[in-house]
Amino acid sequence: MRLNLLLLAAAATLAGCSSLQPTADKWLGVITPYRIDIMQGNVVTQELAAQVKPGMSREQVRDLLGSPLLTSAFHADRWDYVFTLRRQGVEPQRRSIVATFKDNKLDKLEAPDLPSENDFVSSVRPKRSGGREPVLALTDDQKKALPPPVKTETPATVTPQGAVRPYPPLEPT
């Protein structure tokens, strides 16, 4: 009887403890489950949107922005480009761009709050714990210190090896 009361009191105490309730990023107040980054849709930046001009054909718009994420049979003159990014510990990003056509020519492109390419890359790039960015180019002194490329001799004529089979011509003569 005493053990049952003790277990009941412990259960009531634990049930009222808010730190044990799962939250969006932590469970039991300690465990943080891994969530993968989810990037979906078309990335449209200020530079890309600036290249799109009214009067362009559907093919030209598709060449610049890619295939639209949403097209509707009921709204054939409207293309929707949607981009979403969900990362752990960061507020989700969502951008919508609407291309409207008249007579198969672009009438207008509604693209509010687009980031520049540099802003987009810096928002997507994972944060490095070391704080140092990797060096992606050699200095002039490092280039001079490299060994010269090895020159290889190539034969003037190459003779085929193995059996030679005649094939019919691809085009009639």
C-alpha cells in the first residue's frame, strides 16, 4: 500500500513537470532529435528575376526560372514558383513568385522580397563551428611552388588493336 502511494505521488510529480514535455526542438528537456534540412522548389533570386522581362515567351521564362512548381488547368495563364526551406533551429523560409501570361507572352512577374544570390547562399550555407572559411584559391607564391606538369609523349598515329569489323554506313550514300 505504501509503495503504491509512493509510485502514485512520483507519477503525479512527473506529470506536472513541464520540462519533460516534448517541444519542437527538445524532448525531455535534454534530447534534441536530428532533423534534416528540407529545401524544395525553385530558387529565384533578384538577379534571375531581373533577367525576366514582360513580353518573353513561356519557353524563355522556363529557361531562366525553371519549370514552375504549380500550374493549373483552370488558370492556364498563371505559373507559380514556390521555394521552401526548413532547417533545424531556424525559422522556415517560404517565397512565392507568380508569373502571369497573356497570349503566351509574359504579362507580369510578381516577386516580392527576393534575396540576392549572395544573401541566399549565406542563408543556406551551414554554419561552420571552427569559424574559419576554407581557402579556395592558391596565392601567386603557392602557384610558383607547384611542380611543373609532366609532359607525356603521344604517338603520332594510333593503330587500332584487335579485330577490325566493317560497319554499315549510318546514312545512305
